[in-house]
Amino acid sequence: MSREAEIRNALETAFEVQELEIMNESSRHAGHGGDDGSGESHFAVRLRAPELGPLSRVARHRAVHKALGAELVAAIHALALDLG
């Protein structure tokens, strides 16, 4: 399973997703630090879920990291989050 699919599965399982967009930005970072050559090292996620609405920005990020799990988060060099 691709990392993008793992991200999607984890977030759709953890949240009542209203909007989810996952962009693999790894190609924009080829040859830079953190590029592991897999083509799956840099992602941007836009997620809208009612559970996130009342949380602070930091709490939203923590909730997403918890949903993804430590192993997946560690496998991704960069994860930009747009949450609401």
C-alpha cells in the first residue's frame, strides 16, 4: 500500500471526513534533504472534519499525528497540514 493510501485510510478511519485532499509533493523535493528516493517522503494534507473544529491548531495537529500513528509519521519526512 502506498503511503498516500495509508494516510487516507488512517484519516478516514479516525475522523468523520467532510473533505480530504492528499498531495504527494515528493517530486518537488527530489535531491533535497529528506528525500529518501521512494517518491513518498513529502505530503500536504487538507482535512475537514467536525471533530477538529473545536480544537486549537496544536490539538488538531496532534490528533492527526495520533490517527496516522508513530510509524507512518516517522516514515514521512515532511507533512504539511491544513486542518479544520
